[in-house]
Amino acid sequence: MSSTTTVAADIAPEDGAGTLFERLAEVWVELEDRLDRVPILQRLADGTVTLEDYRRLLFNLRQQVVDGSPWISRAASSFDIEHFELRAAAIRHAEEEHRDYLMLERDYVAIGGTLEELRRGRKNIGSEALSGYMFHYAGQPNPVGLLGAMFIIEGLGAKRAAGWAARFQEVLGLADNQVHFMRYHQDADAGHTGDMEAILTSGIIDDRDADDIVRCAQVVARLYALQLEELDR
């Protein structure tokens, strides 16, 4: 959360509700609090997590991660020429993301799973809700609010994924090639977060856009946590 709070502190509040970054920082704090109560993450923190827990986590994440590039591509096609900068950013992002699930699959096989069982999997309740929301929102005209989704998803990669990977390695004795997906996202998503912050401070975001971004961040934060709460269901 440090980069977000730093940016928020550098921008003077525009009104009583605070700046966009301050509002997003509040959403992030709520998400962190909810994640601390997710059973598998509680077991990870207290050192009782098992290899089966990690396998289940990868299995469940894969079913939603594979949808990442398609919904970003849909969003790109929904921006008109007046939002060229956002369309171009979405196209670049979709290209960077479209092989992410392959890293996750390699990690899954490296801990003893098979591609057959992984690819036969289905989304859990939370993943169904998250993917459904993302595709629906991405299909709306000029879906600027999806910057809020990026704030949450890329923020988790940049700020939490490497810590989770290190803890799984510490508790379970995993090799680097078994946690590559999570470790990769620390650097990759930090870059994406920087790109997003540049857009948010560029002056192209008006008050209505800001409201949409915060609302989308709130929904995605809740649904992302839900998919971690509903593993295998």
C-alpha cells in the first residue's frame, strides 16, 4: 500500500471527500482487513498451510486468471477515439497478460498436479462473480471505472503476491520454480500500477470518472476476496 499512500499524501485534497487516491487507499485498507480473515491466508500467516492448500489456491486462481486478457481486450474495444490513451493502455496490458495463466499452470505441475485436472476445472462462486462483473463492465461504453479494478488486481500482485510466495516457500520448502507466478507479478504488476497512476494523475479523469473508479474498486475488492474465501465451491 506504500506507493498508493505516498501518492495520496503528495496530492492536496480537492474537497471534503478527499482525493481519488485517498478514496482508493481506503478501499485498499478494507481489502487488507478482509484478506486477513480469509482462512487459507490465515493458515499461511500462522504457518499451518499445507501443500494441498497451495495446490487448491493455484487451481482456483487459474480458472479466473485465464479470463484476464480477454476482458482487458474487450475493454480496449469499448473505448472510443476520445479515450485513445486508455484504449492504447488496455491493448498493451492485454498483450502483456495473455500468457500469465501458463506460468500458473507450470507452477501447478511443479507441485505434482496435472494439466488435465487443472484445465478441466471450473470457477468457484467468487471467481464466477468476479469474471462475470469484469466482462459486463468491460463491454460498457468507455469503461473508465475499470481503472479501479486494475488498482485492486495489480495492487495485489505488486504488494502481496511476492510476500505470499515467500511465505509458501518458507513453510512448505518450495523451490522458486514452484512459485514463479506469484513472484513474477511483484515486478510486472508494480509496472502496471505505475502506468495506472500516471493515467490517474494526467488530468483526463473527471469527478464522475473518479466515482466510477472507486465504485469498481470496491466491487472488485469484495469479489476477489470472495474467490479466495470460496475455494473449490
